[in-house]
Amino acid sequence: MTEATLFDDGRVFTGLRYADSFVVEDGRVVAVGTAEEARRATPAGADRRPLHGRLVLPGLIDAHVHLPDLTEAREGLDLGRVASLPDLVDALRAWARDHPDGPLVGRGWDPERSSDRRWPSRHDLDGVVADRPLIVLQASGHAGIGNSAALDGAGVVRGTADPAGGRFGRESDGTPDGRAFERALATLVEPLDALTSVDPRALARTLRACAALGLTTLGAMCVRPDEAAAYREMDRGPALPVRVRAYLHYRFWREGYRPPADPTSGTGRFAIVGVKAFTDGALGPRTAWLSAPYSDDPGNSGMAVASAGELAEVAASVSADGLNPAFHAIGDRAVATALEALDRPRRELPTPPRIEHASLTPPEVWPALERVRPVLVVQPGFVWSDHWLASRLGADRARWAYAFRTLGGRGLVLAGSSDAPYDPVDPWRGIRAAVHRVDLARRSANPSPNEALSYERAVQLYTANGGVAVGVPGLGTLEVGAPGDVLVTAATSIEEAVESGAATVRETWVAGRPVASGADGQTV
Ligand SMILES: [Zn+2]
């Protein structure tokens, strides 16, 4: 007994082209074309879903999210709205009062949004809580500040040297002042990981919220072993509403963790498919690795977290086990280094390796990009969020930041993502930023109209190209053979859907079955 649905009489963007109707049978698209063609291919007894001219898209793919961090940002201490240092201290105090036990971690704090742009010191945080660790993460997640208990718990004292690929802020006598960048931040945060575990029920709430936005596949980055176990367990029950394609944090690979022999599970909606390692930091805290110094910090060219040789070894070792390397690289020097690493011998896999972010890609890196041809997993929302970029890089350099049309025009595959919680998880915001480049306040990291994408191209970043990025053939399209992941909108055109944003989501289907529905995107 097959289960089939005819989506009839609509306007279907397959991710590659337009059609009128399509049929999903046993979880896969079996026909797409005119209404007549689809009707002829429809098995007897199929359900009919009349679309009345409405637009249907493939389910959206966010190729790069951090799901436990997003869950923490949704349900934990979110500092994204604090506007000054006194505000920050008040928010921390209120949270500490309501959460009297265990370590405290606040996320999303952005000094660029703060009136005084001041970073708190260890002493400011000691004034909030002194008897347990407190860490405030800067919005990028690549820098943060710990109180004295956090430093003590990590064994960081006056004589502690900076780790390779990291740096502690210091007081004038060399005592760590609480600030920590890149690998130094990992030194503070990793002892807390051992004290906290992933909550599968909270993760499931996050996944359902993603489905309600029209997302049907998530590229889960920096995955921990207990997190992978949680997805696998969820996929044995009804709780995994969307596909999760996991990229392990390299740290766990280095420590000897290996995925189970069968890395998929249950319905096959979950799989471990890659390992993510870091080349550099981020533009916000000026740790992205540049080929020339920051325009607003002339002694600083950012931070190398790994060399090309180290990354080449990572690529060789993970690909030997059938997993895909995914290298974080934001600055132009980091992108060149990641490309150099991927240009060395390793086992070729069915899907191309990934570079995460690839934020700054001046003409000098194009030849290596065109030779290696990685999938570039970009964050169009950063075009709006990093509106201060020209002050960091100068306008001439910023011209080659988030240069989506240039890169696509050179035949490279760009996949869209949010990097949530470091930018909002809403895929519609990213699609609009890729189309418009400037936000409602006319701000942009790189306003060049030459980099603006059409509505269809922008949606492709989050559909067909996302499928390539997470390594599932046909995923992100509604072509024959593709998984039946479907987004029914309330709109009659792609322009109307994108401009309406999440409000346009009527129904989200995964593998031929609805997982979220209704004007308010309630999960079913
Ligand atoms: Zn990320």
C-alpha cells in the first residue's frame, strides 16, 4: 500500500525551474510538470492537495546551525538585547538570582550594539557571582569573558601562557582580565561542557520551531557525541521533525570519538556526515585571519587557529573514514589556507568538501577556489548584521565580503545558512538580505548592487544548493527522485513569499508527510 499525494494546480518552484504540479509517493517526488502530467503519474487512491495557485517551494535547508547553542539562546540567558554595560550586569544579576545552581553562560552579547561598546572585566562579573563560573559569550561565539571562578576552574592563572590559536586578555601586570579569544575561550568553556549535558526535549522544541519556519533540513555544526546520541535516540521515536546532517566538532574526532558503524538511524533523518575544524576566528572580535591588518587595528591581522598542513591532515584523516571535511574560514588569509589544505591528496568523497563562511574572497583567492571547488556555506544574514564591516576592513576590501553573485558567477556552489544562534535562525531574513543587500535602515556590510541575487537564486541558496552542501542527492529540489520535503506558502509568487517571510509558511512536509502547518506555523 503506497502513500501518495498530488500537489495540484499551484505555482511550483522546484529549486531549479517552475512547474504547476507534482506527486510525492512513499516519501519521494515521482512526477513534476504540468497539471496533466502530474495527474497521469498519480497512483490510484492518492490524496489530492489542491494549491489554488499558491507557491510551493522545496523545504528550506539551513546548512550551518549550532543547535544546542540555539536552544540555549532560545531558552537560556540571551544577552542579545542589552544596550550598555550596566544593562549587562543587571541582566546577569537577574538570571543568577533565578538560577541559583551551576555554571552560568550568557550568549549573544554584542558590544557593537552597546552604547558604551565597553567589555566587562572579570571584576565586573565577580560582582554578579563569585562562587561559581560565569561566562559571557560575545555574539560571534569566538570571544567571551569569564569571572574569576571560571578562570580558576579552567586553571588559568597569572603565569598561564596563551594557547596556540588563542589569546587571553591581560591586566597591566599580565594577570588574565577575563577576556578570552578563540582557543583561549575553549579553555574556559570546555570544563563547563563536562558539567552540562544536551537536553533532548529542549533540542526537539528547537527542531519543531525550525520546521515552523519552513526548514526541513539542518546542517548541525560542531556536534558533540552526546548531541549526536540525542538525535539518534529522537529519530527512533516521532520527535525528529526535520532532517539533521551532523558535522562533528574536530575536538571530539581528535580525542578519538568515531561515529557508529551505521551513522544513520531510525527513519534515516539523522546522519553524521562530516567533521568541522577551524582555520581562524570572526570579524566581530577581529580574530578573522586577514592578509593585511584590520583598518581599525593596524597591528592586528587576526588569528590563525590552524595551519594548512594541520588542516590537510584533518582532511586526510576524516575523509579516509568517509566523512566530509568542513573548514571554518572567514578572513581572506584563512580562506586561502583552507583551500591550500583541501588542494592536497585525500580520499575523494561523493560530495565536495565545504568551506564554512568564506566571508572575504578578493580576486586573489579566485584561482584556488576555482581549482578546489568546495561548497561555500555562506550566511547572507551577515550582510545586514555586519553593517560595521567597512570600519574593520575599509570600503575597498569590504567590496569582496559576501560577494555572492561574483562567486556564483564563477560557477561555485553557494549554500545558505544562518550560523544560528550567531545570527537569527529565520531563513527568510537571509534570503531577503541576499536579494536586497541593505537592511531597512539602509545599512550593509557590502551594499554593492552587483552582488544582489534574484529571488530565485536567493531561494536556491537555501534549497538546491543546500542539498549539495549536506550531501543528499536531489535534496532541496522537487525534481523526480528527490525526497518529498515540501513548503506550501500562502503566496502566489516567490517575491510575495520572500517579502512576507515566515508568515508565508502554511505547511511544512518532510518525506511526504506534514510536520508543521497553519498560518502561525504550529507543528502538528
Ligand atoms: Zn558556526
